[in-house]
Amino acid sequence: MNANSSLTLESRLVQIGVGRDERTGAVSFPIYPSATYRHPGVGESTGFDYTRSGNPTRQLLEEALAQLEGGSRALAFSSGMAALTTLFLHFAAGDHLVVSEDLYGGTYRVLDQIFAKLGLASTTVDTTDAEAVAEAIIPQTKALLVETPGNPLLGVADLGALGQLCRKQGLLLIVDNTFLTPVLQRPLELGADIVVHSATKYLSGHNDLCAGALVAADPELGERFYFLQNSTGAILPPQDCWLLIRSLKTLALRMERHCRSAQAVARRLRSHPLITAVYYPGLEDHPGHSLSQKQTEGFGGMVSFRLESPECARRVLKKLRLISFAESLGGVESLITLPALQTHGDIPPRERERLGICESLLRLSVGIEHVEDIIADLEQALEE
Amino acid sequence: MSQKKLRPATLLVHQGTDRDPCTGAAVVPISVASTYHHPQGQAGSYDYARSGNPSRAQVEEAIALLEGGERGFAFSSGMAAVGSALSLLKAGDHLIAPEDLYGGSWRYLTTVLPQRGIEVSFVDATDLDGIESAIRPNSRGIFLETPSNPLFKITDLRGVAEIGRRRQLLTFLDNTFMTPLLQRPLDLGIDVAIHSGTKFLGGHSDLLAGLIAVADPALGSRLKHFQNAFGAVLSPFDAFLLARGIKTLKVRLEAAQRNAALLAERLQAHPAVARVHFPGLPDFPGRDRHFAQAAGPGAVLSFELSSVAGVKTLLERLRLPIIAPSLGGVETILTHCWSMSHAAIPAAVKNSLGLGESLIRLSVGIEDPEDLWEDLEEGLKYR
């Protein structure tokens, strides 16, 4: 059956593409590797002309993503950064963006080192503080880009309040929903205009493909993003579109397990004597806990924690056996990173220090292994 | 770290190899090469892809670990695995098999094996005495499914393993319905565990695969020889996809099993349904025997409609399940056994087994169970 809006999210995820290939009835939608399409006649098209402009496998994925986020249109890109870059191309020289300071280092890098030179300026601000956001807005500001929960400190921004602020000021609210996915948080329903994803993470969930997505609430904006996607061409290839569709089928199950295990890991880490702080919105004393409860359906699978010293953090990374010391997140396998040197290495040291992203901070992406195996690995690595 | 000590959920995710030793890649590469360079004329670990391939090795190691065996083998389909396992028999041998089993296996046992000079007797495998009395001087093997497909008859695996040991017969179990997560036949003394990896292990209805696991290294060597000689091997891309499917087996199967239990209960209470076969139901005849050897009821059930005419209405009205042979996908799959999965079995044989035209098999997926139930209820409104 085609994606049916009367179904629950779990069922819609599973049913993506089922019944869509009417010719064969194939349950798994075909991968269309064709780069180009025959025209029935002059001025006639099957709806597909050239695969950068449109591909049946990508179309299925894009429609599914739009529906999951509750948007009018979604577009799939070759990486999360390709999605963001295409989004930034929407703005013009002289425009200004306000962005979360607790932000993925790659986003910071592209704004700071590439788009700043092209005349798109940006200011970073603590987006968990709506007043600070309001103060950062200048006449040239066109949009607010928020990651919530933040990366790597998992601060929670109030999307409803920021949505109101943006509407009042005529700004676009852009939310990077990579950490929570539409299973746990649907920013467009809370007042955002645009959702961006690194689909490499939870959406794909197996650490085996790179992909990005943009979702627009407004059809005109969606059309504009399609124009940019087709013009600049950072599209997701059909094989990876298919693999991503396959991944979405288990997204709800995976997120459920990630959340449950992350909660248990966060609790256990908090009681460890070598750990000075644990950042997880699911902990009752996390400053964004009650806000998260209001705007999300789960706290996600990311947990950051601070050790008593950088040496201690390095020792843990060396001793971990089950958990891989690797960049990225959101896969079935648990991964851990040292944000100061890896994911956030491009943020200037003083700025990093101010934010608290120091070398004793580790970011853990809790996988779907048995939670006791994950905890046992952390505990053995923490032994002195 | 030693994989044997890990809990199943962890083992499923990490399997035998979870990092590429050269690059540290979190996913074993899809090794597409058909052949391998022999430095100075000497073969390394791999020489030719039919004989061995790193992508296939990953999934072969995984099934051996999951089944608690010594060796695993991956084939191009479940039937390729069944056929390869039965290559352990030779002309003149005799095999004992249950009377109700998957139509494809039934076809293999009744047409291919006899052509190769192997005789097969079909028995009621729920009766250990019946199995024992079917043994002849030339009997070499017992082939089983439990729960059986599609009537959910339960065979006592420890009992059959004991007969096998005592009478020197090889015991084979098609473990597709349960997966090693719910039932580990090698631990119970069965010699050869077979899977259609197309089903729960792959889990996404997008690949064909077969797997075998054995505990005995000597059996492993014979199977390795046959796999290499016959060549029905799993392709590298499908090996990658299968390994990828296995990573989420536990979360998928747990969710599907919960859904199946709910639907089984509701179907049983529905006036248009005459009977439900599902090991999780309190009045399921083989319940104690099943739970003595399996950790869960699984996610497949079958039910008989009160009226054969209701089948047509059901198949016409259902919107959500895929109406098709096969099972074990994330999507719910509904099979009319008579005309689909068991079409290869003649009508008279089916009737004698109680596999009637009103029998429906339901492989319950991971959709929301309320969506599934609403759809089924609509389909069952035949008067």
C-alpha cells in the first residue's frame, strides 16, 4: 500500500515503498541506477528525464522523509553537509544567520571558513536561551539554525518559543533534527520551517552510508530547495537511497532501544567516581529535562560525559573494546568520540573552552547492543 | 574481545568481525573481487571467491556464533542450503521427514532426492515412537521443522537428537521460523541447523539467502567441500545485506513477536476464525514442548477461516499485509498456503494433512499492531 497518513508512524515507516512498484508487486522498491530516461516524444516526459533532476528510488525516499517530518517536500543529498551547504546557498551575500553555539563542528566550519567569505555572516548564540537569541538578531538576519539537543553538550532549545520569535521577526527557523529523528521530535509541528538531517546517523543507523536531507514545510520553499538541489547536484545516489529506505523500516525500533539504553548508561555513568558530569536530557536534573518531555517523545541515544582529567579520557578511549573510538553516531554499534579533537576540532580553542568542550569530555552514541555489555565495557575502561 | 561471552543482542550487532582490520571501517567492506592475487605464487587466506570471500565469511562466522556452532555456511537461497545440507546423504540412504513441511522442501524431498537414489519416508514428527519405527537399516538422517510450516506441530528436539545419536542418524533442523535467538538446535543435540536467511535473519524482504551451522568440525569440512564444489554461494552484496539485517534481528523479532501474540489472541476470539495455530496461545497443543526448547513463540501464526469462501474476501479486502509467499520481513506478509507456499504439494496430500483451503499463514511484521488488526478485522467481515 502507498504511504497512508491514517497509519501510525511505526507502520508508515515499515510500509515505505510497499505496493509502489505496480508492475511487479515487488515488496522492496527497485533501485533505479539509470542516469537518464527515454522520452516518449518531443516535449513529452515520463516524469523522469535525468537522474540528477529526478530518480524513482530517490523520489520514494524523499516523499517518505517529507511525510515523516510532516513537511511538504524533502530532498535527499549525498551527505549531511551537502544538505546544509545547499540550504545555505538559499541565502544571499549580506544575509546573516543566528546559529546554536552547541553545534556540530562541520556546520561551524562551513559557515566560518566558506560561507563567511561568500558574504553570509553568522553569529553563534546559546539557543537554549530565547532572550539571547532575540538579542543576536540584526536587521540582516534571515534565519535561525538550531540543533536540539545540542552537539555535544545536549542543551535543549525551546522550539515553540523560537518558532514564535522567528515568525514575529520574519525569520526562517531551521532545525537540525539529526539527534532525535522524526520518531522522537517533529520540529515542523512545533513551528520550524525547515528540518535538516545528517541521514548518515540514526536515519541510516548502520554506519554504512553518508546521506543528508532537507525538509521544507512550505511548498514554495520546497520548490526552491529542489531548484538548488538540481542546480548544484549533490544528490544521493539511487543505491544509497534504497539502503536508506531499508533503514527507515527499523527506525522506530532502533530509536526505542537507543533511548532506553542511553537512559540506563547515563544513570550508571553518573554514579561513577571518575566522572564529574553527565549530559543527557533524560536525567531529571538536566536543565532541558522538562522541556524535552514537552517537545519530544524520547531523549535520544546520545550521552556526553566529563572525566576528571584529559588523561583519564584518553585512557578510557584506549581501553574500550566493544565501543569503537570513531567519529559519527546513530548506528546500531556504540561509538565514542573526543569532540574537542574530532567532531569539534574546527572550533577555535578559546571558543571551545568557553563552551566546555575540553579534552576531558567524551560523547557516546549508545548502540543497540545489550546494555549490560555496553556498561561493562565502560566500567572496565574506567578502572584505574 | 571473545564473542562467545557476549549476550545475543551484542553478538547480533558486532558478529564475528565488526571492524575492517586495514582501515578500521565500522562495516566489513563488500569484497567484490572474484579472485585474489597469490604473492610469489602462494595463496593467502582467500584465493577464489567461490571458495571464500570476506563478505561471505562475515555472515558465515555470524551464523556459527549465533547458533553456538563451529562453522557456518552461506548459500544463495534457503533451498540451496537445504539441498547442500542434504548432500551429506548419498545414493542408497534413507531419510525420515515430517509430513507437514515447507512446500519447497517437500518438493526437494519428493523429487530431487529420489532421483539421486535417496528414499524418503514422511512421518508425524510429533511422535518420537513413530520416527523411531520408521528407521530402516539404510536410514541416515532425520529432517525436521519445528514449529512445522504451516500447522505448527512441535517436535521434541532433544528426543530426536537422542534417537539420532543412538541410531547413528544425522539430524537436520530447518530453524527458519525461530532463528537462533529463540531456538538453538545445536545446543539441543541436533547436528545441522539450516536457515532460509531470506526470512527473519535478512528481515527486509529484499534478498535471498540460505545458511547452515554445524558444531562438528568433520561435518563442517564435508559441507565446506560440497559448498565449494557445488558453488551455490551467497553473493558479496547479499552477504553484506544479510549481515546488516542480522544486526537488528533482536529488536525486529521482539516487536514482531509481541504483535503476533496480540493478533493471535484477537483472531482466536473472532467469529469468522475457526482455529488459530500459534505456540504463544495458552491452549496451543504443543505449548509445553515448544517452550521447553524455544525462548519465544515466534512471529508467524496460521489460522483457519470458518468458511473457505471467506478467503477470497480476505485476500481482496486486506490493504496492509503483502499477500505473498515468504515470511519474516518487517512488513506483515499473509500467505494462502494452499495456493502459495504449499502449492507444490498435491491437493490430496494437503487435505490428508489438514492443510485445507481455508488456512491462512500470517507472518506478523513490525507495523503498529492496531493498524494490522483494523485491517484484518475489515478483511474478516465475510457473511
